[in-house]
Amino acid sequence: MTLQIPFDNSYARLPEGFFARLGPTPVKAPQTVAFNHDLAELLGITGAEDPALAAQFGGNAVPEGAEPLAQLYAGHQFGQFNPQLGDGRALLLGEVVGTDGIRRDIQLKGSGPTPFSRRGDGRAWLGPVLREYVVSEAMHALGVPTTRALAAIRTGEEVIRERPLPGAVLTRVAQSHIRVGTFQVFAARQDNDRLQTLYDYTVDRHYPDARDPLDLLNGVIERQAQLVTQWMGVGFIHGVMNTDNCALSGETIDYGPCAFMDAYDPDTVFSSIDRFGRYGYAAQADIIVWNMAQLATALVPLMPDTDKAVEDFTKAVHAMPDRLRALWLERFGAKIGLSTPTQEDLSLIGDLLTLMHEGSADFTNTFRALADGDARDQFTDRAGFDAWEARWQARLEQEETPQALMRAVNPVLIPRNHRVEQMIEAAVAGDDAPFHRLNAALSAPFDLNESYADLRRPPSSGEKVRATFCGT
């Protein structure tokens, strides 16, 4: 049976100026590392056993019905505005409406240079492709809104970074690739016609109840507040929250120097390019507000009364920190078994986090141990924990099923950085077994499975990953 993808490409029907049309650059010897059959079924893709699968998702053949294009956008990168970025190593093949009725993009990453490559080679190496595959699918299993991975293909070619490395192409699936930076590029150019077209398209695709740009802004603010507090609840650090990596769909997008915390420290930073901690763990709640201010600025030209727009948009953005704090309290309250946490519970949560920080307690294992009733061993200050636990148990007397709640929100497994790095090292050496094992384990992150007990272990001193790197 021939591979068939039911494309319906709405973005490609937008006027010229939103993208550049071009096809992927063929590779030497495409070979499938992984294909996500469950996701393919959701997307309505059939014939996935087609021998040509590697060629089509590696870039050597364009699937029937695809209309490949590189999208245009701008963005603030570490606070500095770049007026034109765009897909420098990615191509949107097209869109499908899944069996769940949701429209999604299918995009190749690492498919060759585009007009937006800025002297780059447009390729990706195997490590970042497998990292994004593993981490994005793990985030999906954790219940965090995210892009997903459909396929990972070896190219049979080398790419040159600090040294020659095996090349690969990732097929990424997203509810769309519209970014804050997509609005910024047209606002910066004072191209109000295309800005209006983009607004209309985005509202129709993602926010059909929005009546005006203020409604759109409020909708995006709510989704991003939900998303970032979900990141914090699982100890995830995006690492590069530039406005071009901030999707209006409310999904986690662009897994570059991303990482999960081991020992709890609110100032944790992994990204090698984040020298001042702009995108550190706790800073993410501040940066997402900053990003929403940039979206608000880009939307102002669409309003008939710009003075009133600035006033209304400012109020919306200034209200976001309170919303973030409320959502954070909900999520961390649930992590210690509180179904309806109140302001009075903040000290209980905060004191636990202080104990964890002072004792370098593992973030994931500690919260799961609270659910399983064996948390004391996670702490160096046993007396401090005992005192806290007494307060906690008294508070839990007001709850009906705290253990069930905690087990539902506190995972057993996360994609630990050292395991991801070990998986990449093995794959570069030609062994994909650790990659497949990690994917299998992380597909059920809340289940206690003793066969994956080794994946729960925090890194030894010699295994610690101290810096992560962008995939480019």
C-alpha cells in the first residue's frame, strides 16, 4: 500500500509574502530510525509500511498533496530583535485534519537550506533530532501541550559542526507553526494588510471565539500561562524562549537546549548560550510575560484606536503574573495532594521547596516519593523534613484522595539529561536500542515499572550534564 497523507494546506493558500515555496534537498541514503505509528493513525496517514517512507520523510521525494514551503517570521532572540528569521532548515510539507478533527502541520526539520538560512547549511545532525523526538513525545505523555515527532530519518550524510556528525531529518507535527515572531515581522514592516490577514487566519484556526485582537491576546496569554506552569510542574527548562519559539497554539515548540532539572534549584540554567540566566527555570514565568508584551505590541496596529489599544493591552499583560501565580499554586498544590490549594498553602509548598533546594533533593523523585509515602530518604535534613511532614499530614486530613491526585501529576520518569546524552552517544555509534528503550519507558511516565528502575536514578557526579546546546 502506497503511503498516503490526506493533505489540506490552508497556510499555503495565504498570499505571497508569508513564505517561500521550495522543496527539500535530497540526501544520500535515507534510513528510518523511528516512525510514530500511533501519531500517523491520528493524522489519518495510511500505507506507513511503504518502502518509500524514508525517502519521503528524508526529503528525497515530496509526498503527493504536499506544498512545501519555508515560513517567514522575525523574533526577539535573548532580548535583541532580529527583523527577519524564518525557517532556515525546515519546510512545512502541509497540513492534515486528524481523526480528532484537529488541523495539524507536518514539517521537516533538517531538510536543507532555504532563503532564510542565513549562511547555514539547513541540515540537522542526529543528536538534536533524537533529543527532540524523545523529549517531545515524553512531554506529550506527561500531558504537556507540545509539538510531536512523526519520524526520524538518518540521511547517510555527515554534517559539519565542531566535527563531522551523522545527519538526520525530523518530521515534526504541530497544531501550527504560527509564532509571536510571525506577527512581529509584519508589524515591524508596517505591513498592516498582511498583519490583518495573519490575524484573521490565526483566529479562524486557533481562537474562533475571538472578536478582536484583545480577545486574541487574552487567549494566547491564557494558553501560555497554562503551558509555562505545566513546564515548571515537571521541572522542564525550555532554554531558549525567544519570541520566534513561542507558538500561538500554546504548544511547546523548538526543543533546542532544553533540559529537565535533577536536583531542585530555581536558578537552574542548562543552555550553553544563556550566559545570564534569562531563560532559567524560575525565570520562565517572567519571560513569558515579556513575550506576551511583544505580541501585544505587534497587534496594536490592528486596532482603530491605538491609544486605547495600548491601554487595554497593557492591562492584559500586567494581569498575567497574577494568573501565573494562581496556576502555579494549583499545580504545586496538586503535587503535594491538595485539590483546592489556597494562599495559606503557599508557605507549606514554599517550605518544601526550600528544604529540597538546601538539600539538593531530586525534583522528580522527591515529589513522586511523597505520593508513594517514602520521601524522607530524599532529604539530607531529616529533622527539617519530619517537621514539615507533620504540617503536611495535618493539611492532608482535609483531602479525600491525596495519594491518587499526587500519583496522577507526579511522574515516575522524565527524560533525564544524562540518559538522553547516553542515548545519543549510542545512536551516533550505530546502536539505536537505547533510543527505542527510552521512548518505550517514557510513553507511560506515571507508571511504576521496575524494568525501567535505572531510568529513575539521578546522575552520578560523573554523569551530570552541565550544559545543553542548540540543535543548529
